[in-house]
Amino acid sequence: MKTAQSKYIFVTGGVASSLGKGIISASLAKLLQDRGFSVTIQKLDPYINIDPGTLNPYEHGECFVTDDGAETDLDLGHYERFLNIRTSQDNNVTTGRIYQSVIDKERRGAFLGKTVQVIPHITDEIKNRIQRLGNKGIYDIVITEIGGTVGDIESLPYIEAVRQLHWELGDDNVAIIHLTLVPFLAAAGELKTKPTQHSVKFLMQSGVQPDVLVCRTDRPLSESIRRKIALFTNVKLGNVIASLDAETIYDVPLLMQAEQLDKVILNKLNLPKGNDPKLIEWKAFLDKFKHPKDTIKIGLVGKYVELHDAYKSIHESLIHAATYNQLKLDIKWIHSEKLSDAKIISALKDVDAAVVAPGFGERGVPGKMTALKYARENNLPLLGICFGMQIAAIEFARNVLGLSDADSTELNPETKEPVISLLENQKLDLLGGTMRLGAQTCRLEKDSKVYKIYGTETISERHRHRYEFNNKYLDRFEQNGFKVAGRDTKTNLVEILELQNHPWFITTQFHPEYKSTVLNPHPLFVDFVKTAYQYKNK
Ligand code: GLN
């Protein structure tokens, strides 16, 4: 259904970060989607970077990439995985981007001699970005998640933009959800509501009254606690929602349905409720997730493994694929930088398959090389992604083709055997936004494994890298059993290298993990897990 005017839901956070605004937003969107509304979600990030493309994963976790080549916050990955829809550059806006466009306009003289200020110029730009999605005319509901925590200096213009939009669009068209924490104090033996009271007060000082409170807690909220919270915050009792810690993020839509978050929101927005969400396929997924027939143990080799968020999409894709095969994923994080070669090998002896993660720069490369060599020589099913493919090519060139100097020019600009290198037209000196980014089409070789796996000749996958396989070495690779199984349809660049005479050794220049969703698990991951399981039981 498409209602006349898009309705806007804002999700703010208080008390602490990491309460799961992204998952709550995605879960609410899922429930509304199941009721027949077309919904999208947007994330506003208050930091000054233009996008997270140049950020170290330790800062905010992985950088998610959309079809249109936007480098975005990892929450967009959750949105796509939950909703099974595509997001775009418009779904993630940072303060850096807001200021960049206001300053560009100022330089062009667009403000006609006026003093350019946070209010109204920055707030107007924020409001534009929020409404850009609604103005596309395809969404009944736009959910906008505001990053950070209420009270942060840098979030103030966003809260002010929400206040203004609420007035401009009218009370029926805007709902405000505030996510807070209700901690249990062991010494007092009680749940404490004061942090929530303070956080709502802070929001109200900025002129924003939340309609709904979602209270993150590790135990049920009693009626009297809910009453107390409602009393102190001007929020209706029925609009105080508990969000209990869940076994899996994929339970959260059902938990929010049980708390009637979707109904509360539809009442607020004066929208017809229609039928209650059935979430049939979603529940089928959860049923398999909770009743696995066996376990599959997969090693993930990377240099940021201590921060699991750095590999969020890969981890979730493996969960989707394991669940699809009715297996429980037991992931083993293998540090490619801190572990010795012997430790990496002994970790690999203990898994059914391994993934070699993407990455940049030389740290952790020798460890990844050790893992790839071990998997190649010992028939361990292996998926190499992006840098994982490039290092696999270097390892193969060195140890099979005998090119001892083989390298990537990213790692050794002077190498005599640049198996991986920059294309001539790519030699740029800017780091931000200059990579090969976003969806590109690839043609698969008919006699390859990947062709059977995808079941189609042309595929579209997302990229995020600067360096490429050097076609000068292609014949030698193929003659020695590392086959080019996919090429870019326009440039002929190598997109997939597939090892012959191995149960499953596939490496891709693109990132398949960005396209796996709960309802559409990615075929490469599904086949990888399936084959690894079969091979383990041989
Ligand atoms: N560092 C490599 C490149 O820039 C690979 C990037 C990646 O793994 N995403 O090409």
C-alpha cells in the first residue's frame, strides 16, 4: 500500500550506546512491512567523516557497501538483511556530508549573502536528507535512526531537525521512539528507571517528546516499573515497551510484536492496522535456526577478529547459510596477525572450512597466506573474499608457479611480479571514495563450479577494493589449475578464481557477504557450508 504522504518515525537513543537501535529499527520495519506497508530505514551518523570508508573497523565496525557504491554504516546491512530490500546512498548521511553540501552551496553563493548558521542552514540540510527518501514516492513509512546518544554535542542539530520536522509535518505524520537502558542493580536487587527519566528529560529540553520508549533490559519490566517510567516521561503506559536481551537478533521482530510496538506506532501515525504480521518465512528461518540437525565449524581468518562487528556481514551470511542447511554455525575467530603460523595451522585443523577475510595493508597478510596455503594443500573448503582472493593469487604464484617475488603493489610497490596491481587509470592520490565500489556485473564460465552454484550466467555483486588481478599472469594460473571462473562483463577483469582438483576453493574479488539476507541467503555461502558439511562427513 502507498499512503498519500510518507510518515516518519525517528529513533533516538539515550543512556548508553550499543543498545541496538539498528536492530529495533529493522525489527519494527519488518513488522510494518509484513503488514503491507512499504518501509525504508535511514541512518544519520553525527561524525564528521564524509562516510565510514576511511574509518578503521575498530571505530564503528565494518563498512557496508550498497548497490550504488555508497560506503555506509553497518546498520544498513541489518536493514537489508531484515527487510530483503536494497538501500542506497540516501539511507546513510553523516555530519561530514551535511556540512560538505552546505559549504559547497555557500561557495556557489546560494545563500545570497546571508550568514550561514547551524540553524537554519545545517538543520534545513538535515531535514532535506530525511525527506529525500519520503519524496521518492515509494515509501509509506521512513524510519530514521539517529546515531549516537541524546546529550552528545554533535547530535544536537539532528534532534533540533526532528523537533522542526515534527511541527512542519504534523503530529499524525511523525512518531518518535526513544531507546533507553533500564539496568538491574545487583546490590539493590532492583531495576533502575532513573537513567531513563534523565535521558527523556534531556530530549524534552530540546523540545522533543518521545511517543514510545523502548527500554532495553535483561529481565521483564513489571507493570509498576512501566507505570513509574510512564509517569515521569509523559509517555502512555502502553507505549512503554520492554526489549529483553535476545538469543539471536532475528528473534527481536517477534519480541517487538509481542510487546505490540507496531500497533502502538500505527495508532500514533493514524494508519490502518490491517492483519497482524504472520512472518511465515521469518519464523521458518528461526525454527531451523533453533533446531539444527548438526554443527558446522568455520574458521574466519582476519586481522580484526577480536572485534566481531568488523566482519558483521560475513558472520551473518554464514549464519544464514548454516541455518539454510539446518546446521548450527560454530565460528572460530582466527587472528591472522597475532597468531604464529603453527597456531593458525592448528586452528585450521580443528575446523570444517575457512573464510579468509577482506582487508587493507600488510598487517596480517603472512597469516592469511599461511591459511590459504594450508587450505589449498589439505583440501580444506575455503572461501576467500576480496583481499582473500588477492592473497590466494599471490600464494599460488609464489608456491605453485615458482614466482618467489610475486606480490601486490599495495604491499610491495617495487615487486618484479605484480600479480595484483593498480590499473593505469586508477592511480589516484585521494583515499576517500576512490575505490571500485558498488554493484558490477560478472559473467560466469559455464564449466565452472560457481556457474552451477548461482544457476545463472550473469551475476551482480558488490565491490570495494582498489587493486586488481593482473591479466598478464592469467594463462599461467589457468594452466596450473587456478581457473578464472568469472569476469567483469565490461572490463574483463578477473572476478572469481576457482581452484581445480579441490573440494571447494573459491575466491572472489567482490564481496558476496553484502547481499545475503534472511529470506535470500547467498548461494555461494549456502553451497560453501553445504559442501563443507558433506566433505566433513565423507
Ligand atoms: N586491499 C585490497 C584492495 O584495495 C582489498 C580490499 C578488500 O579486501 N576489500 O584492492
